[in-house]
Amino acid sequence: LTAPRDSAGNGRSERMNRTLRDKAVTLLVSSGLDQVMWPWALRTAAHLHNVTGRSAFTEMTPHEDVFGVKPDVSKLVSFGSPCFVKDDAADQWGPKAKKGQIVGYCRDSEAYAVKLDD
């Protein structure tokens, strides 16, 4: 627990905020996506930290510490990776998919969050 409105007393949480912000900026710059996608980049940075970051004290990821099982990292993909999303409402003679970029992970399923190209 930390005191509200006291950044000097919140050193640990402030450091984590900076770490996540730096990771999010790196994700945005490396993907070439606009800065308006910063909430998705920050959320992805937090997800990546939780499933890949290790504690120096326990040698466990935060995910492992909370849930007691190793996280599945086999479905991790690069932020901003190009992808195609099936378009169920597509015209019979038109394209059957829309192009987009992966911008994160869904919380309740194994699906990816996708930003569709205009």
C-alpha cells in the first residue's frame, strides 16, 4: 500500500509506471502505429511484463506468482504484426478478409485484439 498523492513515497509503483511506459513507447515506435494506440501498447506492455518478467527473489513471473502455473507464451506475437480478419459479411465476389494489425491480447479468450486498416 502507498500513500495517495505522494510520488516520493510511491517509489516502487512509480518505477513500474515508468517501466511500463518505456515498454509501451518501444512497442509503438517499433510497430510504426500512431500514438493514439498508446492504451493498447500500455496494456500489451503490462501483459508481456506479467508473463515474461521474472522476480529476482522468487524466479517466477507475476502470472506464476498469482495463479500458480507457468504462463503459456506460445501465442505471443509482435505488437503491430500484420494480420487478416475473416469478414463474415463479405460480398460473394469481394475479399473475404480485412487487413489489420495485432495490437494486444483479449482478456477472456485466446483471441488477439486487432486494429483494422482503413
